Amino acid sequence: GSSGRPTVIARKKPIVVIVIGMAGSGKTTLMHRLVAHVQTARKRGYVLNLDPAVTSLPYTANIDIRDTVNYKNVMKEYHLGPNGGILTSLNLFATKFDEVVNLVERREGELDYVLVDTPGQIEIFTWSASGSIITEAFASTFPTVVCYVVDTPRSLSPVTFMSNMLYACGILYKTRLPLLLAFNKVDVAQHQFALEWMDDFEAFQAAVENDSSYSSGLSRSLCLVLDEFYRNLRNVGVSAVTGVGMVDFFAKLDESGTEYMQTY
Ligand code: GTP
């Protein structure tokens, strides 16, 4: 430029979003919606499926674990049940994950988002060595965000909400990555109640104690833990079915990506 400094063209890296959530929370439907939104917003996406047991995907994946490992064969070969088969398939895939990251890296200049779907049983990803290996491989190369999908209509009870948030808190603690809570199915139940509970821990504590008819120092402590937890995350209400909240989702995702860049 005119200042005499060389012009540096900053190459923006894509944001990786790892979508996790309890079985039935709507991960796969949300993935489908995210993929469609990326396309209509004229952004460039790259899509990974890490669920070896899914029979049909509503979206097209660029990289699909099912192309590399056949989980039914893995079950037979290692004499495993369905969960052991999924876990072992993920372990086998994780050993080659540097190749996957290399593939994405080679295309990083052409990509805005990398969307990652995970196995239906959340603990297979969150409590396994391969889940950590895969998360680490991404996080050491790209700004990486974890999206935790909440089944909003199933979290209306304060005690269920608390359990769900403690689980999410465990994920934040374990991954130490920016966390985006996606309150899904807002077409069935609005997430306003959650915003109020997240904003006012005393109101939430009163609701918990009312719900469980169990008043204790433990629930007070847990509410305080969660209060601290909420300060470390972003949230958005979405409906994977109607598409409500997509613009907001990507705005929060971009903020989370920026947080990653400033923190790591
Ligand atoms: P796994 O198969 O365990 O991976 O489930 P999942 O978390 O991928 O959930 P999936 O996308 O299969 O959705 C579970 C159920 O919730 C399906 O019947 C969906 O149609 C429904 N569902 C998902 N998102 C929404 C939503 O935003 N609103 C409503 N009303 N239903 C939804």
C-alpha cells in the first residue's frame, strides 16, 4: 500500500463446528438445515459425517466415515455389540484423521465452514479417546467450535434442564473450546424460560427446589457453577424443522470463531 508496507493478504481459515447432542435432540436434522443455509447464504461449506451407524443421511457429506469403515463388519470381526461397533469404527477412523485434516487444509482457502456430524450416542464421541483425537486434530489447525444441541421441549423441567447443562458444562471443561448452545425445536417450545434461568440463578434455584421438593446446599452450589458456566458460552434458539434462527446461529458461530482466534 501507500505506507510502503507490503500488502498482506490474510487468508481466512474456515470455522469448524462439531455438532453434538443427546440422541433425538435433532442433530442430523439440524446438520441438514445448516448445510442448506450455508448454500443459500452463498458461503462455502465442507461436510463431514462421523456417524458410522447412520443408515440414510438427509444431506450430502464430503467425507463420510461410512466410506472408510463398515460398522457391521467391525461388529462381526471384533465380536461387538452396536455401541462397541460404533466406538471401534470411530477409533479406526481416528487413526487416519490427520489425512482428513490435511484434505480440509488443502482446501481451506475455498471454505467458510466445516460442519461435522457426530454419532447419535453422544458419549461415544465425548467420552472416547478417538473423540478427543478428532477434536484436537481440528482445534490445532482451525478455529473450532462445539455446538451442543439441546432438545428444548424435553428440557422444560428445571431438574432435566440442570442435568443437561451440567453435561454441556462437562463438554466445555473437557474440550476447552468455545461452546455454542443451540436450543432446538423452538417451533414446539420457545427457549425463553432457559434464557431467564440462565440470566438469574436465584430464579433457577427456586425452580429447581420447587421441582424436586429437594432443597439443599448441593443444588445451590450447582446453580452457582452453572451461573459461571453460562458466562463462558453463547446460545441461540433454532428450529431445524422450520429453519428459524439460522442467521442468528451463524452470527453466533462467527463470534465463537473469533473467540477461538483471540484465545488460542
Ligand atoms: P440420532 O439419530 O440419535 O442422531 O438423533 P438426532 O439427534 O440426529 O435427531 P434427529 O435429527 O433424527 O431428530 C430426532 C427427531 O426430532 C426427529 O423426529 C425430528 O424430526 C425431530 N426434530 C428435529 N429437529 C426438530 C425441530 O426443530 N422441531 C421439531 N418439531 N422436531 C424436530
